[in-house]
Amino acid sequence: MSVNADAGDGGNPLEGFASHLNGLARMADQLMGQYGAAAGGNGQAVEIYDDFAVLHEVHAGLREQTVRQVRDLSRPPMTGPDVRDDVNEQLAMLDRGISARTVYGAGCFDDSEVARQLRTVIEAGEEARIVPDVPMTVRIFDDDCAMLPYYPSESASGGEQPHMVVRQSRLLELIISMFELLWTAATPLPRSGRADSADPSIDRDVLLYLASGATDGMIARHLNVSPRTAQRRVRALMESLGAGSRFQAGIQAARRKLL
């Protein structure tokens, strides 16, 4: 299947992207129902695991077998213990020289402790981008397989719930395509760290967050500045761009090639 993320003449490219992404998500859901899934894994294209001890062993094995890259879609809500485990796993893979790319839903950074832990892995070398929302939580190991919750439409991204492992198949190709489409459209997250509130270099970072739909609270947490500093910078940037809304500020910044 060929996917073109651009809209037609005069159209909104974001609407065109969303349409293609939704189409991929629907096709993935259909294929999940069509594939013969094997409980516990019997060499099928889709394997279902509801024994959590076995699931953790399978996940560990997939991480060990990865040699090139891991790609993640992460959606909220995210809880502290689950995030700590994910961060430690990601750090271990980065230490092995495995590249990591993650697309986060903006709500992943709503909790300050979760945001702090996510910054740890971003600072360690993870390439991170952000979108207002992602359709499902999934981890892709090289181009070989993917792991995702058995009920991808549910909002919870953590917790003890059944998971599926999708191996080489048309379904895996669609999942990878979905990730790459989101990655292309997502806003890059800058490296975090304590920012000087008087340093104008943080303005571009603030604009990136505005373009992705982030709240003032998320901007403050990720840049490690006070909420008041974040709010002040947002207001100043909106005024300088002549924007009446946060979304307009992001659009104006893109038009002026400030992003």
C-alpha cells in the first residue's frame, strides 16, 4: 500500500495525514481480528500473552535480540513504576548502542514525576517527538516484530494487561508504517535541562511545544523552568508573532521558518 501524507491542492496537510493514519489504524484493527492468534506463541504471526511472567520473559528476549533500533509509540496515562521500568530498559538498550526513537502523546508529560523520568532517557540519547495524541501504545524491535496491548483502543498504556507480539506479516508492516507516519508529522522534543529564564534560545523550544499542542505546565516541566516563566514566555511569543491563540503562534512560527 502506498501512503502519501500530503493533502490535495488547497487542502490541510494535517487533515490528510490524519486521514491516512486513521486508515492505517482501521486496517491494523481488521488484520488483528483476521490473523489466527496463538495463545502463548506457537510461531504464528500474532501471539497473545496473558501470563505476565511469560510476557516479561518474552519482552526481555525481544530486547536482547534487538541489534539496530527500537521504536515506540507512547500514550497516557503513564504511571511511575511502569515508567521507571521502561526508562531502565531503554537506558540499557542505549548503552548497547541501540538507537531509540519515541513518539509521545502530549499527555505523557502531565505528571511531573513521569516527565522527570522521561527526560532522563531523552537526555541519554533517545530521539523523542511529540504529537497531541497517538492511536496506540506499541514497541517495535528492529523490523522483526512489535509488542502492543491486546486491547489497543484502551487508554491505559501500562499495567498488567494481555499483550500481543506481531511478527513478520502485513500487520507488522502496517504498524511500522503507522509509526513512521507519526514520526514524520511529530514535533521534535529538544534536549531538556535547566534553562536560563533570560536566555532567548529557549524561545524556539517553547515554539516547538506550542506547535505540538503542549500546555504551559508541560512546557515548564520539560524545560525545567517555573510555570510562571513558561507562561510569561508563551505570552511574550504570542504577542511578538501577533497570534491570538497558541495554535496560531505555532502556525506563524512555522511560516516564518522559526521552527
